[in-house]
Amino acid sequence: MTAATSEHESIQAPPDGRGLPGVWSVSLSRGAVELKSFFRERQAVVFIFAMPAVMLVLLGTIFGRQHAGAGVTIGDLYVAGLIGGGVMATSYQNLGMSIAFERERLTLKRLRGTPMPPAAYFGGKIIQVLVAAVAEVVILLAVGVVFYHLHLPTSAGAWWTFAWVFTLGVAACSLLGIAASSVPRSAARNGVAVITLPFLVLQFISGVYVPFTLVPPWLRDIASVFPLEWMCRGMRSVFVPQAVVLEPGHSWQHAQTALVLGAWIVAGLILCLSTFRWQNRRDG
Amino acid sequence: MNVINVASPAVRVRGLRKSYGEVSAVDGISLEIAPGEVFALLGPNGAGKTTTVEILEGYRDRDSGEVSVLGTDPQRAGRSWRARIGIVLQLASDAPELTVAEMVTHFAGFYRAPRPPAEVIDLVGLTGKSRARIHSLSGGQLRRLDVALGLVGNPELLFLDEPTTGFDPEARRAFWEVIRALSGSGVTVLLTTHYLDEAAALASRVAVIRDGAIVAEGAPAELGGSRAGEAIVSWQDRDGRRSERTSEPTRVVQRLAASYGGEVPGLAVNRPTLEDIYLELIGGQQ
């Protein structure tokens, strides 16, 4: 007998998607495929995943022994700053570039033509970003402990702060990355200029590549509009708590941090919902 | 055979229209495809083939007209409907770092009752490349992977958009065999192509589309209607080459033989090839 059969069309249709694999199981399967693709692609691993660790070793080796004041070394500040930058690289930059390429290569269009639940696509991205971001933080902490005598915090309070700064930061930057993926007309030709360049500038003014104490106040004011500055500040409060005397107002401003990151999550979500497309703009 | 299949077409389109701004891409297309049929939409680039197919696939909304695909309006269709169709896109090239088997298995996970991935990979002739990364495949192999992904859900209706563009002749023949095997198993196929020989080789029915409208429809051999039965008688006279289009070439030759009193100089009788008819249709001459 033949494999293809036709259903009787006059029968009342069952609820849509009944019997098809559910959102959770497809999300897990998407996550597995996303992780395989990410870690097998040398360019992503080098430029997104390994970059912060390389920068930490490099910058720490050059400037790390210098003192920033209050018993804090520049190396300490780099560990916290690059964790903030690494979280944004594995969320914002990773999603921005990969989704732009997926749209250009018709991956999104092809998936949209299958019965895959659209939410599962994003479920897979969340899994991939979380795994990559956690791995990134672990690597940076390991480099910090080995090279810069970083002492990991022992109080539950510090780890709670880490948990919420990490979660809000990943959420805000992921949503911004998804929104940014729609901006370049061509991922291959201007993806780097449109998606990576703004992130690079932010890293210089938000305390990632240059210790925040050396950034002119007016540039820091600009940086504090965006999530990265607050993520780096939050990470400093966890991993370099003694640096509080170097902070403006001698305070970590946790309430403002949560507020700014929360506001970016809302803004990012609105941007994503209004701009996300499964295909490129019509060419003709 | 399923009796219902005869009653309800797999695809039914009435007065389909779609414009992009001022430009009308599809201008009143109607067509019907029976279950199990291989139907080809043939036409030059920019004729409206892709827009039409994308509306049927649920990728684009139409401006007006009626569309029913497997009994459902694609514009309002959900996951259950998508599980019954298979789409092979033009020039998809995603997931370069996955292997062929990983990719097909992953897509199989979207369906309730997929075909076994190994069986689909075998059907498209990629068994030897199962464990190869997708970026290492040749153009023809990539295209066969695309087909495997369109088939793994065991679709009732398969959309093939210009499937053999960029193939070498051998790969094309191999690909045609895959489509024939599919059609033999009862899958309805909607093929778009700008290769006439491809439509003639695969399709039981062809519609030629030009400037967003269907200009001819029928079995490949009958394309062009009565014109297909006509012949062109040509000969040489003192002023040069003369020719006459006729449905009764023997009578014309007899008349010429009589007037020349024997041998007609440079006599030739030609039937128009499918290619001639097609070019005439899309060129809009005469």
C-alpha cells in the first residue's frame, strides 16, 4: 500500500496541532540542535565565546597589577567587567548575528513552513543562550581565579545578586539581539557594522575593556542608558565588593539596576513582537 | 483508491490576485490540482510563479480570490495543516555544521508520524552522506537534502520550487527519478520550474504563467491547443525561403508539387516542438 492517505475533509477538524509534538519537547530538540551548531562553528566559538576570556588574559596581563584604589586591582575590575561583556556577547551578539544569518539563509522560512510551534524556535534559542552564557561565566571565573587571585563570593546574598543580574541581563540582551537581527539588510554584508559595532562601543564605555574608573563621566552617563553598564556594575558588586567606595555615590544602586534592566526587557519585548519576521523583506 | 480524493481537489484556486504596491504580481489566477497529480507551474522569472506558490504555502497573504489547499485556507491554517504539506524552498542553505542525519532527524521531530529519517535519506540518495556535515555537500546533494526535509513529515502535498536550478544533467535525471517515485506513491506535487523539459518529464499537467496570469494549461503534449497539431511547410522559391502554417501539410505539399511540376526546391515539413510553443506563449508573439 501507499504511504500517503487523505483525511476526510468534511469531518470537523480536531483542535489545531493535536497529536503533534508539544512546545516543550520541540524546544528541547531545537536547543540541542542550536548548541551543536553554535559550538561546532569555529567563528562563533572564537569571536563570541572565546573572545572575552582572551581579552581577560590579555588586558589583565598588561594592566592587571595596577591599582585602581581601595585595595582593588585593575585585574579585579576586568574580571567583573568581562563577565558583563561575556554575558552580552553570548546573548545579544550571538542572537543578533545568528538570527540575521538564519533569516538570510532561509532557515527561518523553512522552519515556519513546518508544524514546528513558533514558540519552540525561541525556546531553543533560550536554551542555547543560557548554556553558552553560563559556560562563558564559568570560564571567565576560572581565568580570574587562576590568573588574578579572584576570590569567589561565599555569601548566599552575593550569589543571589549574581543570579538576578545574570538573568535580567541575559533576558534584556537576548531580546535586544533578536530585535537587532532585523536591522541589517544583509547579515553577511552589514551585520557586523549594524550589530557588532554598537556592542563594541558599549564595551569600551561601560567598564568592560576600560575600567569604569577611567571612563569620563559624560561617557558613563551615555553608557548608563544601556543595559551593559548596569550588568557590569552588578557583577562588580558580586565579585569585587570592596570596590564600592569607587562607585558613584558609594553605592551599588541595585534597585536602579533592576529597574533599568527590567525596562529594557519590556522595551526589547515590544521591539521583538513588532519587528520579528520569518523572512527577509520582499525583494521584488 | 480513496473515493474522496476524486471529489475534493488537493489545491483549488479561484481568481487569485496579489500586488506589491503598484506592481501586480498575480493577476487573476485560477487552477485546480487533483490528489496524486504532478502539476507544473511553468514560466519565466518574475512571471508570478513564486508569489502564487508562496500564497498556497501560507507564507504570503493574498489580496483577493479563493484559495483552498487540502481543504483549508492557507492564510488561516495552523500546525495541523502544515503537518500535511511539505515545502522545498529555493536555495535554502542552513545549519551548515549539522550532519545530514542530524538535520533530517531533527525535522522528523516536528511531526506526529514522520517517515523514518534513514528511509528518507535513502530515498533521495544521500545514504553515503548521512554523517557528512551539511557544508561539505555539493549543490545537487544540498538540493536532495532539501527534498528529504520536505518529505520527512510524510506530506500529502509537496511544493517544489525550481528544484533543479544549477544541477548538472546527471543530477537532474537522478532527481527526476526521486520525484517520479514520490508521485508513484500517491503524493501530490506542485512543481514550479522555468525548464520546459523538466515540466514535460515530470508533470501530468502544466500551466504556463506569464505576467501573473495563466496563458495555457493542459497535458505537456497538448500545450498550445490546436497549434500543437499544426505543421510548418517551407520551401525555396526565387525570392527566398517561404513557409506556410497549416493543419493539412500533405495537401500543401501536393499543391506545391503540382505547381512546381515535380520536385519542390528545399522542401521541409516541421512540427513545432514543445519548446517553440512554450517560447511563443511566454513571448506573447502572434
